[in-house]
Amino acid sequence: MGGLNEVVRRGRVPYEIGGLVVALGGVLVWSEWLPLWGFPLVCAILGEVAAMTIDTVERKRRLERVEFMPKPVNENKTFTWQEVAMHNTAESAWIAIRGKVYDVTTFLDKHPGGFELLLLCCGRDATDLFISYHPFTDKPDQVLKKFEIGKVSTYEHATFGDDDGFYEECCEKVKEYFERTKKDPKNPMLMIVRMAPVYVFSVCFFYISFVSHSFSWPMRALSAILFGVCQVR
């Protein structure tokens, strides 16, 4: 029961903090220490600070647990998909790619694409996802070699044959396009430029909904809904 209680307690923490942040913001607005338009800003800022703090604390805890956790022994270095599926947590994270098994527990927090995305792939075969996310470089394959622990002997789902060359040809065409147009697909500025209209509309809808009092309530309510849509984008 101790382990179950720990999981429940840790899982409730974000919701408890979120509730406290909203309650605190409501008290500040009610006491007129904070204008209504500042309420979502305060909640967003405090929420981000709380999330970053929780992530930092949890990262340290994971590293401490991983450091003292005994490594599984398998002399044959072959694993069934059921064995791989048992290692789908931050404390023991295995992933299968192209028939090989990798223990990426210590790599979770170093993954350039984020801790959560890699953890979602653990405990299963992630070949297709791995290939689609790393089409233009062999560097991820070189990094994976450091974490290889064996091979997969059975598969949960049917596997497909080797690529007949079509996918590689598509990747080459896309790579040539980026080289020809001198565009970097990893450049965040491209995404910022594409999202610029969303940012502009978000500011406008936020102003109409929470700052200005010269608009009717239906207009402010509609702007609040559209502001939420922009946040989803």
C-alpha cells in the first residue's frame, strides 16, 4: 500500500497546486488587490513556476532512484515483448527500436524532445515513431548504441518488412528541399513566424475579454472563448 499511496499523492500534487493558484488569484481579485484582467496572467505565471519546480524536484528524485536501482540480468540478452512492457516507468524505461532493446532510463531527462515524449514510447516498440522523428540524421542511432541491452525475441503486434526505398526517397526529397531553400526545419523562428497571427489575435481577444469594459458581455464572452481556442493552437 505504501507504493500505491506514493503514486496517488504525487499524482494529486499538480491538481492541488493548480487549485491553490486559482483560489489565491480569486482572493486577490475579490479583495481588489488584483484587477480582473490580471487574474489569468497571475495564474499562468504561478502555474509555470510551480510546474518548473515540480519537474526539477522530480528529476532529482528520479536520478537518485535510478542510481541505486539494480540492473536486470539476462545472459541471453533477448527479451519478449512482455518483458519490455514491464519497463515503462521513469524508474525503469526500456524501448524497442528495429528489433533491439535499449535501457534509456538515464537518458530520459537528457532527451532533446522532452522527458514526457520519450517516456510515452517506453515499454513498447517505437520503431516507426523513432524513424519519423529523426529522418535527416544518424546521430540518434549513434546515441542509442550506448544504451543497447539486447534484442526482442517476440513482438506484440505484427511487424512490417524492410523499407523498399520509398520512405528513404521521400526523406531525401524533403532534405533536398530544405537545403535548396536554405530553411532549417529545427529553427524555432519559423514556427514563431507561422504562429504570429495567433499571438496577435490572442492579445486582442484577451484585451476585449479581461481588460476593456467598453464591450458588451456577449462580445466579451465570445472573445474569451476565442482566446481559449488560440491557447489550444
